[in-house]
Amino acid sequence: MVTKPWKKDIKKADGGGEAGSCNVVVNVGPPYSRSTNSGEAEVELAERSSQGNVQATKEDEDLASRGMDNSGDGGVVTGFDGHAPATEYKVYKRRWFGLLQLTLLNIIVSWDWLTYSPVATDAATFFKTNESTINWLSTAFLFSFVFMTPVAIYVLHFGPRPSMISSAVLLFLGNWIRYAGTRTSVASNGLTGGHFGVVMFGQILTGLAQPFVLAAPTRYSDLWFTNRGRVAATALTSLANPFGAALGQLIVPFWVNSSKDIPNMVLYVSIISTVCCVPSFFVYGKPPTPVAPSSETPKTGLIASMRHISRSLEFWLVFIPFIVYVGFFNSISSLLEQIMVPYGYSDDEAGIAGAVLIVVGLVSAAISSPILDRTKKFVLTFKVCVPLIATSYLIFIWMPQTHDSGGLAGPYVVLAILGAASFTLVPVAVEFLVEVTHPVSPEVTSTLSWSGGQLLGGIFIIVSDALRSNSDTSSPPQNMKRALIFQAVVALVVVPLPLCLGLFGRSELVRLRRVQSDEAATSARVAEAEPTA
């Protein structure tokens, strides 16, 4: 514990005008400390209010006048009587507006990703190409994320607000460029047309928008929520992304009955995207005062952060299975229609299967996230969910071919289990990586993790497409059983990694550092004032 006294001349409380002095010691817990004073609070509040269009409220000014530490990393500043004030840290209702907007952006960016995949056959007919080419719309989207990763980390360093605005601008441009691409060179019967190159350019722009919002949840929750709400906040905003994919898989097939419906479908998605983007410009930049000690803990620089996480075994034990499973989720979401239709399922049934995967997962995460916020049983969650995910991929190899004997039950049940385990794991994984690498800034581990998942997702789509059975003599033709075997094998290979967390004498290295930092700083109190002549 590091302490540092702060000394300031003050007037006596009785207004007699006689000057005195006091020492105020701020203990913020290892490994950081910062001294402050109540007078600085008002200045700091004004400075923060000018950033991100956050206006100081009367409530905020009252907090500053009562001596709350508006600039420290968890220090508790006393009044001059040596006693801690009633309010130390505060969460703000305005955080819900930003959380809702980040959720909306994640929903729509994922819907944009799967605009064409649920109707790949009709899209291929309209653009006069084949399904493999349509798959490149999803693949290019995922690779765009990787390309934009360094920029996203840089922008997120300045906070979630500029990141959300960047995403909104790219989404607006990308959606309307895609729509323009579908309206050119349309045949008189409306069944074919469009300029695929223009559509691909618009799709890439929407892909460039994704890292700004998909990697933002941990940064936002770190800034606006305490350690008793961060997992739930991260879960809501992160899992909004696959929820958008579910909406795309469920709704798009109902909008497209034939290839001539493709332009109107893209128009509907563009209008929804535009409406969801507008509120981004009105989101608050940061809270007027820190909500918890760790909210303003000095974070390490980018180069130092990269050096730190590269040497952390615990980071790799979580990072590798996370990017593999995110990659396979992206792959199976993009290819589910092509996996199931050869066995006799309709586009609508395949779309419902994708919705089952995601909706059951969302319900599971809604139940588990508040519990995990309280218990912090992150390591146990890994050891339960990871084997379930791998086993689900293994069993799913044989599920599409049960269409004639079992109907929809087999694929739907397995996908439901896969969704429940995967969605429970996602917020835990991204929050755990922030905890074990603290004080590395949250956007670094989050962006790298999602970028790795998007990169592998694009690679898995290409590999799975190459493993498609192109022989007309195969049973059934165009089946993707070999792709399912590939994903099951890889999913099983990475299972041992997270199971090793905390073993072999490394239990100390899986402790939740950010949570402990908050608890240590909150429990610290200002040393008793020492009057001097």
C-alpha cells in the first residue's frame, strides 16, 4: 500500500479567518496511489464535462463539494474532520442510454453480416453467381474486422463514444452503398441484376464498422459499471451481436420468396440500420466521476500491454479456445442453411435452427450473467461450458441427416445446447481476460480476442466451403458432412487448455486482479488529519 500526504491551508470552520493546515492521505491499494483534494474535484468535474458532451449536474457538483475523489483511482477523501464522506463512488442512470445504443449497434452490425447468407440460393440467382461467391460476402465482412483492429484499439482508447460514432458512420455508408449495388442493372423481370462489386464494397464497410462496437463492451462496462454489474453489462452488449444474427436468419427468409425480392430486403435492412445509428451521436462520453476505483486506474501503454499479455500463460489458455469457438460460431451461422438444406430442410427451417441456437443462448446468458456477477466463478464456468461446446459440435455431425427419421428435433436440441454453453461463456471469457491482465486496458484484450475469432471465422468458412461434397453421386449432393467433422475435431483439440486454469501451482495467477483492486481501494480510509501550526 502506497500513501502520499497532501497538505493545504484551510480556513477554520467557524469563519474566523485563521489559517491552518491538514494532511490528507489517499490510499488506493496496490499497485497505484494518487493524492487529491476536494477543491480539485470541481475542476476535474468541469474538465470531464467538456469531454464527450457530458454536462455537470447539480448532483455531481454536490458530490464534488463533499470532497469526493473525482480524479483518483479509488482514493477515499475525508472531510476536514477526518471522517470519510457518505458517498465514495457513484453509478449514473445515464449509463443505460449508452448501454442501449451499444446494444442496438451490435444487433444491426451482425444483421448486416448475415444479410445474404440465410437466402444464399436466391442471392446467387439474383447476382448471377454461385453460393460460394455469396459466402465471400460473409467472409469479407469477418476479414474486415481484422484489418480494422489496430484502429479500433486506438479509437477505443479515447472511450466508447468516438468508437460508436465511427461505427455508426460506417454502417450508414455501407448499408446504402449495398442497396445502390442491388438496384443497378436489374432485369425486366426483376429476377437478376445488381452489381456484385458495389455490394461487396458496401459489405466491407459494414465489416469495418464491427470492431468499433463488438470490442467496446468491456471498455464501456469498465468505465460505467462496478464489479457487481460488469459481467451483465458486457453480456448484454456482446450477446446483442449474435442476437442480430438470429434476427437476420429468422426474418430475412420471410422477406425473400424469390430472387426478385433481394433489393427490397436490402432496403428494409438499410432503413433499420439508419434508425439504429442516429442515437450514437448523443451518447455521453464518460461519467462525471469514477464509478469504481478501477475505472480510473492508470492503464499500461499499448506496447507494454502487448508484452505483458504475450507472456501470460493464463491469457493464452483462454484466448485460444475463445477465438476457435467464436470462429466456429461465425462459420456455422453463415453456412447453416447450406448445411441443412441438402438433407431436405427448407430455408425457413434452417433459419429457425439458427434462431434456436442464438435465442436459447441469450436466455441462458440472461440467467447466468447476474449470478456470475455475484459469485465470480469464472474458472468453473470455463470447465463446465468448454466440454459442452466441443461435445455439441461432435454430436452435430450426425444431426442434419436425421431429417427423415427425427425431423427437426435432433438439430434443434443440439443447437440449443451449443447456444446455451457458448453464450454463457462469451461474457465470462472477455471479462476474465480483462481481470487476469489488469491493468492492461480492456479494449486491448477484447479487440484482440474478437479479431482472432473473426479471422478464424473467415478461414473456417473458406475451409468448410472447400470441404463441401461437390459430387452429384454423394448422398445427398452438396452435403457438408466433412466440414462438420473438421469443426468437431478442432473444437475437441482445444478443450484441455482452459481445463488447466489454476492447476500446477498457478492458482494465484487466475485471481481477479481488477476486482481485488476495487475491493482493496474501497476498504481503504484516509488517515486521520494532522493539524499543524
